[in-house]
Amino acid sequence: MTRILLTVVLLISVISVKAQIEQFKCTPEWVQKIEKIAPAKAEVQPQKTRKILIFDRFTGFDHWVIPHTSQVIKVLGQKTGAYEVRITKDVFCFEKNNLQNYDAVVLNSACSIGPRRDLILDCLDIDTSMDDEEKKAKAAELEANLINFVKKGGGLMVTHGAIVMQNNSMPFSEMVGGSFDYHPRQQEISLELCDPNHPLAKAFEGKPFVHVDEPYLFNKAYDQKNFKPLLYMDTDKLEGKRKPIEDNIRFVSWIKKHGKGRVFYVSPSHNAQSFEDERLLKFYLDGAQYVLGDLKCDDSPIDL
């Protein structure tokens, strides 16, 4: 009886997700809805044309919100004039001579296959012109190119599942501020403001951001907390945890310096409907302007 009940629950869950995806497809009409509610003006008007490269290829879990997120970031730039966008799935976009054409890179839920967790190598696997050793060397080179791009002053915005992109790479984890551990089931989460007075918290007007999402938990470099946290959740309120969590306050969005560059990690959201809240749109826009270097704010690490 228990197995039958579990099967029914899982079936209902699958049907619910499919209905949700169907209702919130990334159609021209949905994009127009976002255009209407998106901020009309950026916090800072850039002194020169800013260019962002969005990489939204995945080889692991297919986050249905990927096309929505790319369009959201594009719309925010177009409507406010804060930046221009190019969207690509070509892993060779991480070549040095290409990265130099951009001020910032967005990794949009670029989730890799487990257990290897190396999306760049996943992409190169289909290249028949290289043998296995050449592929490994090229993958390491492209990852290093991205890390060096940030170290030398470039911006990096990492959305939701993209923290999994190079999940077993410590240099990548240190750049981003953490690696993916796991997440309990989707549920309503109240994201609290670490500092309501921080410029990047302005979007939420001093109030928690409550929505349905995957509550991501992190490991590796996250333990160092070498970042300025922006949003957190109380894990005591989460359902479906694999084990008790001693540190119940877990951060889900932060900014940090990496070398001369700037990094913004934003876990929300797994679901397109979260973007229908204008506060999240402004948060994304402000975060993008931070990594571009236009929105200046305190990004000093948390005081442990």
C-alpha cells in the first residue's frame, strides 16, 4: 500500500510540473509580459557600452527555466540600456580571444552530468577530432580561461543550476563561492534579506522574497563563506532534508570579488513564474550591473 501511495504521489507531481511548464512557456507573449513589468531604468547608467555573454547550455538536468532566464537578462539590458547581450551554447565561447570581447559572462543553469560534473568536458565528448587526453587538456584550458577572465577584472553572474557546471573543480568553486551539494524537494521558501540596507537588497524593499523553488544547499568553497551574502533561508523550516543541518541559516545568493573581477551567484529561481515578480527582475538587473562594475557596493566577505 505504501508503494502504491508513493507512486500516486510521484505521478501527481510529474503531472503538476508538466502543467506548470505548459502554462509558463517562454513564448513571445510571456517575454512581453516581462518587458512590461521590468524596471524602466537601471540604477546606474554606464559610461560606455557594456556587453554580456550568456552561456546557457546544459548536459545534465534540464532546467525548464533556462530559456526564460536568458530572455529575462536580455530584456533587462534592452529596456534600460544597461548592457547588450549575446546568447550562446558554444563551449568554445570560453576561448581567450572571445572572452576579451565581453565585460561579463552569465552562466545560466549550465548543469553538468554526474558524477563527473564537468560540463566543458561533457561538451567536448562529442568532438571526434580529439582523443580523450586532448579533450581533457582542452576542457582544463577553457575552464582556466573563464577563471582568468574573472581574475583579471571580468564579471561573472551564475544563476541557479549553473553552480553545478564544474562542480568537482575547486578553482571553480572558489571563484563562484561554493559548489552544489543537494536540494530537498521544491517547496515554498521565504528568502530573508541579510542586510536590508545593502544596495543589492534594494529590490526587495525590506521584505522577504517568498516563492516556490528548489532550496539549494552548498559545499566545498561555501564553507569558507568568502563572500558578501545577500539572501538566506532558515533550513529548520525546510521539508525533505536528507539529514539534520546544524547551521540552519544558509545563504542562497551572494556577491564576491575574485581577483580583480566580481561574481554574483543567485539561486532563485528554478521556476519561470518567479520572474513575474518585479522585485526579482530588479535584483537580477542590479546584480548584472554589479558584475559589470557599474553598480558599486560593499562586497567584503562575511565576518565569521
